Amino acid sequence: MAWEVVIGLEIHVQLATRSKIFSGASTRFGEAPNTQACAVDLALPGVLPVLNEQAISHALTFGLAIGAELGKRSSFDRKNYFYPDLPKGYQITQFAHPIVGRGAIELVLEDGEQLTVGITRAHLEEDAGKSLHENMHGLTGIDLNRAGTPLLEIVSEPDMRNAKQAVAYFQKIHALVKYLRICDGNLNEGSMRCDANVSIRKPGEKKLGVRTEIKNLNSFRFLEKAINFEIGRQTEVLENGGSLQQATLLYDADKNETRPMRSKETSEDYRYFPDPDLLPVLISQEIIDTLKSRLPELPEARRQRFEKMPGLSSYDAARLSEDPDIADYFEAVVEQSKLTKLSANWVMGELSALLNRLDLPIEKAPVSAQQLGQLVARISDNTISGNIAKQIFEDLANNPNVAVHIDDIIESQNLGQLNDKNALNDIVEQVIDDNPVQAQQYRDGKIKILAYLVGQVMKQSQGKANPKEVSALLLTKLGSL
Amino acid sequence: MDPFSSLETLRSGLDSGEFSSVELAKHYLARINKYNPQLNCFITIPEAEALQQATKADALIAKGNSGVLCGLPMALKDIFLTRGILTTCGSRMLENFIAPYNSTVAEKLAGSGMVCLGKTNMDEFAMGSSNENSHYGAVRNPWNTEYVPGGSSGGSAAAVSAALVPVAAGTDTGGSIRQPAAFCGISGIKPTYGRVSRYGMVAFASSLDQGGAFGRCVQDVALLLSGMGGHDPRDSTSADHDMQDIHALATGDDKGFTLGNKKITIGLPKEYLENLDGAQLQAVYETARNIFETQGVQFREVSLPHTSVAVPTYYVIAGAEASTNLSRYDGVRYGYRCKDPQNLEDLYVRSRTEGFGDEVKRRILTGTYTLSVGYYDAYYVKAQKVRRLIANDFSEVFKDVDLLMTPTTPSHAFKLGQLTKDPVEMYQQDIFTTPASLAGLPCLSVPCGTINGLPLGLQLIAPHFEEALLLKTGYLFQQHSDWHTQYPEPGAL
């Protein structure tokens, strides 16, 4: 039997603020446990929350970018439950009046299909600390460094119908928040985590099926695998005549399976009520206008702009605009080289491969955008061959020196392409003399042997000869005999 | 040196060199050591720190650059965090809690050069109207030690009443300054919600908690309040309202406390008078009215129709907020932890069961109940709506009158143990104090007579941020009455 899959995502985005949402403690990642937690984060008696303005403007920026209704009067509520990594015994969140209301995201899927995913709301809240179980000798350690880190929880409508769509949506949000510079997007540091609500129903059925919620997925791959596993599990249960229970699940990547999560409190009653320590947040039109005027170019606009660049395919444009840092790098390369397609090929080809190999983000690329631009320009004007360019690129990758100009490398190492007709002539004649058998084969009609002769000339010139010139010269010489 | 002196007298003694701040501190510390065993006003008496502060104050006074409060002794309710000093909030839960930071109030008063002689006893987490809910034992009323001093700031009130300190800071959520001030025959102010920072003040009910001041006379109350109040960026509910008028009063720049040519009208809410307990109290109240009338004050009967539902409304809201404010006491990071917890659940359950007293547990339970799914709308939401109606009642009458006058309490102090068996009867003690708390209004209680040798209080209620008017009117009353100059019978101590 065919089933229709219904998926909605809740994405938690850690907002890029210097201090926490309600305290002055730093949000830096990776510090020693409990060194980034102040009296407020520890929930000492008598402490009070003070809202971080930056978190508010980040949330509003997101709302503006998705064309959402903005909560001109939003407020904070307490969500009550006991857990050791939640020091106050309640989480401050926005339950009744979120800062961002309805909006939507447009997706273009791999096959070109378009999909609109509705955003129900996005609200601000504080992150909890972490419970540590490794190396604790059977005890549980509590690290409150993360406690109070600002989160924007983005809740989607159940508009996705398969795991690929869900991944595309997650990727889109990931790109968007990076573009807006409201999140660093580091998935492996937990900067974005997502909960997937999955249910299945018979096609045509209006009512949603019983849903399960898979918690805390922090990679695109795990999201896809977890959803697919869960669809399979639900299908199997229903097709065997069983019934599903609404549940909260964890995805175990090692075993590729979902399993029920330990409940945080036996009762699910969070006793939400307005936090009396915080006043409602009123947003003026002036603030909204200011933030609007500061919105950067969004991924979609940039993609369209790239698509209009000479020689770029829509695939090129999409890939280059995905990540704002890559897009910035690409544009810097083009600015230097004045060449769009060749620059695109190098960014998506050699550079991307190098970064993957070294596991580096583009901000830490060992070859600067200016250098790559110079390199591309020198290939284009025949100063160097493609092979020499790759050699220079590799050398720079191994011994980074962003200060050096590519022309200086070419000059100091004498890597310039051999374009001098007389010099080339000598090499070509020498090669023909040294390879009489092959030369004769060519004259007898075995045209393919030309490539061998070209190769020999390149070898003789240590790769510096201009291959086009070499071919032309060879043809002239061999033909004229 | 008369321990019952006003701050003004002590100030001139310090400035003229009649005595030093250290001598003053020692004088009061001697009284504390003498009378505290009977009265149990203090939980902690940090003598060494107090004498250090006094020494510093003397140096400032000698240099001539001291402020009006410099070198004067005071006490803080044990709800205000004081860095390096035990801060228990009257609870076993915090029996080992040495505060790692200063509350804004403690910091401001220390910054003004005041000398903190002790942390005063209180009902556990400020929950109570008799001071019998303290883990550190009940406080006794200096006027008659068989009687309660009122609560929850009973330690502060009794300490000022017995002149163990000239002034003390307290907090008032539903009457916790005004009621003990009335029971102990002293003056006490609960300012407008937001006047005094709540930062570092252990939270009971966040939307109601407000720090305030006790003194024997209105001027002393004004002086202490001027040192405590003001906007604090660390408290988001702190009012961004200047303290100029209160400072002016306290420093005497405003031609003293006189109302000048201002003709004031005081409203008498009829709903409060209907609840007066007996003819004697009626008579006391009438006398107070006559004193004002001879000074040209007009009176008008007014109506606050939602008065009767203030107590249940207050207990729903305060309980709900308390139930979550007290969730942080879980035995994990600080405070009381049960012996040998077997697992997380056991750690939570036993630490909280053993660390909290009965009244605190009662309020956590009722508060949790009123916030639960299925009850939230019927209790919490409804209480918030009624709270709005109560606040509207006040806004309406303040269109016609400048102030309101009511009794502070329905009767004088009751005996220790008299109401402990009946929590609801105990809650009814707050009938005259909770409405203004729900509306966030400033209130002053001044002594206005005695019955059976026990003091009574007169409550004045003003519109938001009209503390100066409140204090001036209280001053007018004290200019023409002498109850604030009466002391507990020496034999009682």
C-alpha cells in the first residue's frame, strides 16, 4: 500500500550573539565546563534575567527575510520542568506571543520542482546546559556553559512529503541564517539542531496520522536517514495491523534506528505562564525599518544574479550562492580575474576539493580569493598553462602565503608559458627529429599520434609550452614534409 | 546615647563628633546581644564586618565627604543577598548559603556608608504573616513577647521597634512590611512596584515583591528608602523613574516634609471599614481621621468594589509565581542537599521535602495546581483578570482623591500559635494590604494607637510613584500625634 508521508520540522538556531540571551556571560563554544556561566546562568537566588537586544534584532531579521508577520508585542513565558541541566527549573521561552509569526520559504528541489514550506512561527528561548555522561565514572556531569545561549526556534508547517524535501528545507534555513549573519551555522558544534515530526497517512486522507518527534538531529545526513527509518518503521507497524503511539524519539546514528527517549518529567504538563521577571517586548516600526534597510542580499537574489553572469549555468549559480562565504569568495575571485566561468570552475573544482581534503571552512582557505583570481587571469591570458596553474595552486595550498602575488611566483620560478615562436620551433623540430617513427606514422595517416608528439614537446618544455601553439607548429612541420 | 533616637539625631551626633560610627555600631550591637535571645530578630549578626564598615565610615566622616547615611547602622532582612555573609531567607534550604554576590539594595546601602549590623529573621521565603514560619524560630513582638511581630519582615520590624537598630530594610509582597510595622508600632513603607531593585532579593512572587523601609518615624523611613531605591538595569521590572523627590525629602532640600499650600483629599474606602473588628478599632480609626481633619485635610467616602476578592486573587498569583521561583532549589548546585541521594528523583524529592517548611510546601503545591493544564484558566488567568479590576478600582478613585486611608490590619497582633492551625484565617490577615500590592501602589503604615497595650497601624495608599506625597502626609500625621514616639514597655523586654 502507498502511504503519504507528512513531515514538519522545528529547527533550533543558536543566535550569534556575544553574550547570552538573559545574562552577560560569553557564548563562546568549546571552553572548559562551567567557565562561561555566571550567577544568572547558575540560577543563584535573587538573580534576574535581562534581555539581550541583539537576540531580538537577529530574530526580527530572520522574520523580515522570510516575509513573516512580526510580533510587535511579544512576551516571554516560563516552561517548567525539573532537570539538572536546567538550573532554574524552568526554561524562558516565548509560548503565547512569539516574536515572528507566519511566513514561508520557497525551495527549488534537485529535480527542479518548487515547494513552498510554511513557517508557523519562530520564537526566542534560552538553551539548556549539557549533561555529560562520558568519563564521569557512572556519575552525570553538568556543564552550564551552553545554558542561556539564545535560540531561535523555527517551527514549520507539516508541508514536507519526503526526507529529501525536509533536508532541502533544513539546508535552505541553514543557508539563510548564515546569510543573515545571525548564526554561524556550525552544525558539528550544535549551532543548529532540528526536531522532525513524522507521520504517515493514506493518500487523500485529510486527517494527520499519529506523529512521532525525532529529537536533536544535527546533520543533513542524519535528518534524512532518521526520517527514512521512521517512515519505514511506521509503515511496517501500520501494515502489520498495529497502531502507533505519539512519542518522542532519539535517532541512533551508529545503529541507524530511532528509539524512545527517556522522558524528562513523567508528566508533560509544562505549566506555561508569563514570566513576571520580563516585560513584554514592544517593537516600533522604526526598528523594523532600520533592520529592513540593513538586510543583506538574500540567497535567492544572489542566485539569480549569479545565473545572469556570462557562462554560468543555473547549477553553478545555485551551488555558488548556497553559502554566503563561498559566494563572497567567488565574487572576490571574479573581481580579480574578470572571468566568471573559469573562476566558477576553479572555486567549485580545485578549491572545493582542497577544502574538503583539508577539512577547512572557506574563511580559512590557504589560497586567497585574490590569488585565485590572479591565477585564473594568468591562465586566461596564456601566461601560464592549466597544469602550471594547478601546480602553483598546490604549492600554495601546502605552503600558504596569502601575501604573495601570483605574478611574482610565476616570475621567480620561471613558470611563464613558452610563447616564443623561435624557441618553440626549436623544441618542435628537436622532437620530430628524436621521434622519426611516430612522425612517419602521422604522415601515414595515424592522426592520433599527434597527441604523443605534443606531450613530448610539453615534457621538453617542462610544461611551459603553450599546447595550442605546439599543435599548430607540429601540424605545419609534419604537413610540410 | 538614646537608642530610640531618630537618624537625624544620630547624624548630628556623628557629624559633631559626639560619637563615632564604631561607637554607634557597638552601642546597638550590645543591645542586639542583650535582647536578641528573647526576641529572635536576627539570624546572623556579622559583628566583625559591621565594625569594619563602621571604621571605613568614620574615615569618610573625618574627611568630610560623607553622605547623609554614612556611618548610620541598619539591618537587612535575610532575603537580601550580602556577599560573603550567610543569606538564609528564613529557610533550611539556604542554611549553608554564603551569598557570592551583593543584592542591589545591600550594595547601595553599603555604598552610602551605612553599617549593616545583622540579617533579620523572617518567614521562610517571605511566606507568612506572623514570622512563625521561620526555620530559625519565631520572632517575638517587643510590645508583648507572647504575641507575634507580624510577617514576613517580622525580624526587621521587631528590631526597629526594640531599638536594636534605628532602621531596617524589609520586603513586602502582600503586606510583609506594613503589617509587621503596624504590629510593632513603627513606620514602614512599601514603595511603588519597581522603585527598589529586586536584584539579589530572593524571589517569592516576582510581580509583587518589593523592597521597602522600616523606621520609627516617617523621616527615617524616607532616609532609608532614598538610599535603597532607584533604577537598576539588572532588574527588567525596575522603574526608570527618578528618585529626585524622595532624595529631596530625605536630604531636607524640599522645605522639609510640609505639604505647603497643597490641599489634600483622602478617600475612605467603605469596603475596608465594613471589615473593622470591633468598636475599639473604629474609635482608633476615627481619632486618626480627626487629626487629619483639624489640619485641613478633606475626607471622602469612596468605593473599591473588588476588595473582597483581593486575598484569594493574591494567593493564586503569589502561589503560582512562587511555585516556579522556588524550582531552582533542587539540591544540585547550592543549598540544602539530602544525605546519600539514591538517584536524581530521590535527590530532588528528599532535598525539597527536608529543605522546605510546611507553609512553603503548601504554596508550591497550590501554585503548581493553579498553573496546571485544566486549572490554569480557572485560577491563574481569572486571577490576573481580577487583578486588573482591582487595579482599575484604584485608578478610578484616584481621579477624585489624592490618597486613601485604611487600617493596616483588621486587628492588633495576635498571639503566637493562635492562627497556625488555620492557614486560611492567617491569610485573611492580609485583607487590607493585598489590594494595593496587586495594584503595585505605594503604601505607608504609621502607628495610630494601641489596644490592650498592642500597637495599631494606619495605612496610607498613594497613586504610583507618589511616595513623596505619602511621606509628607505621614509626616503631617506624626506632627500631630505621638504614637510613633512610644516604645514597648521596658518590662516587656
